[in-house]
Amino acid sequence: TYTLQYPAPGSPALAAHMRTLLEQAGFASAENAERGFDHGVFIPFMLAFPQADIPVVEFSLQKALDPAEHLAIGAALAPLRADNVLIMGTGLSYHNLPHFMSGSPATDEPAKAFDAWLTRSVCAPPPERTAQLTHWAQAPGARLCHPREEHLLPLMVAAGAAGQDYGQQIYSDTVLGKALSGYRFG
């Protein structure tokens, strides 16, 4: 991915508005206009918007990797939806690359169990969804599927921004024996 380019424009005005919303909710933030897009941003956007003709503002995860904090950050950013801003949380419902690439069938069932739990949680009524996602690490197969949170927490931001909208599973497949899902809200 280091050789790929995605020259989408940024939006300093949107970034400033995001910072205002975050600060109003009690979250400190900073801007870095020099940093390029992470592969978790430009790879999905290359597929969804190949012309790179929409402004993109990347939001970094918080250092503590606390799911409740990321759900609250999403809630703080929810007003952007009324301004026709797409809030996209990229990542995977399964992200344990050593197990993924090994092809070991020993991890297939835990991956299916976590994927089923995640789908039930994302599609649950919003208060239940928030409670379950906050404690995702206790789900069956959770730490096998996500030894670290970085590829799951973007979903928390999107779920927090969804407010009272229910989640929907819009993608489901098995790749190399591992269950993978994608979701949308609203």
C-alpha cells in the first residue's frame, strides 16, 4: 500500500467543525495537515470513490483505545450526519493476521462466534448496542479475532454517531475460513 496514491482533497472547514464538536463534548483534539491517509482510509475509499473527488478528513483513534470513549466520540460527531457528512468506520470484523494467513481451521469457529455476536450487537436496539460494544472484549472469540482493538474501534465511532438508528449487516462472507461482516447505520 505504500506505493498507492489517493489524492482526495481534505476539508479544513470540516476538520475545524469536527474539533468544535469534540471540544463541546469534552474531548481534546489536534490537527495534522501534513499526515497522509492511513491505509485503513484510502484503501476503502479507493474502492468506494475511485475518482478521489470528495473531501476526506481522517480521524485518529484515541491512545487509550477505550471502546466507551470511541462510542462517545461518535455521539459527539453525530450532528455531522445532518450536514450530509458520511461517517465511515473502516476496519474488519476479524483482524488477526497471523491466524488469518496461516489458514489454520482452529480459529474458524471462534471467528464465526465473534462475528455472530458482533452482528447481534450492532443490530441490537441502540442502548443495548452501546452496552454490548463497550464490553466487546468479553464476547466469544473476541481477543482471538482482535488481539488489539485498532481495527474494531472505528466501528464504535460509527455506532456512536448512529444515535437511535439501528445497525444493519450489509456484508457477510467467509474468507480463508474466517467470518467477516460489514455494517451500516441509518
